[in-house]
Amino acid sequence: MATDGLIRILFHQDFDTISFSDFLRKQGIHTLIYVGIASNMCVIGRPTGMVPMLHNGFRLFFIPQASAAVEFRETWATGAIHSATTIIISQSIAELIDLNEFLSL
């Protein structure tokens, strides 16, 4: 989290869903943008991931081009699992943001 030119590094293992939600709200944060590895596991399912934060009332966005999934050997080249996960995320969990549009802000 960047505040007044400072960056504060947070580790997911230091929070559960409630403590993370409470921390964010105390900071005045109501919108989250997710990127990262394992879109089909960590980004969605961790206690600080999209599904728990959605159920705690946060507005969510996801940048697929800045993320990847745990793929099978036969899907690694195509990114099929990440593509399917992105569709699932866009249908009911978060709005998608194009990486280039985000970087141009």
C-alpha cells in the first residue's frame, strides 16, 4: 500500500478474511485490484482473495494480462486454464481491466 510516498508491504498469511477486511476499511479502501500468480487458486480463493472480499462488500477488479494460472502441462502454451478462470471472474466476481488502459492512467 502506498501512502505519502511510502510503501507498506502486506503478506497474505498475516491476515484472515475478517482482519483483512477490517484493515482495508480502516484505511478507507473499498475497491481492490487483483493481479498475480495462480488466478485459479490464490487470487480467487485465499482468505484475502477475490471471493472472500466480494462477500465482504468490496468492489473488485482483475487485470488478466498481469496474472497467470496454475496450468496443466498440456495447457501451458495456450494458457487455457487462465483464460477459463478469467471468464469465470468476469461473469460473477470482478470487472476486468485491460493492462494497457490501466498503465495509461
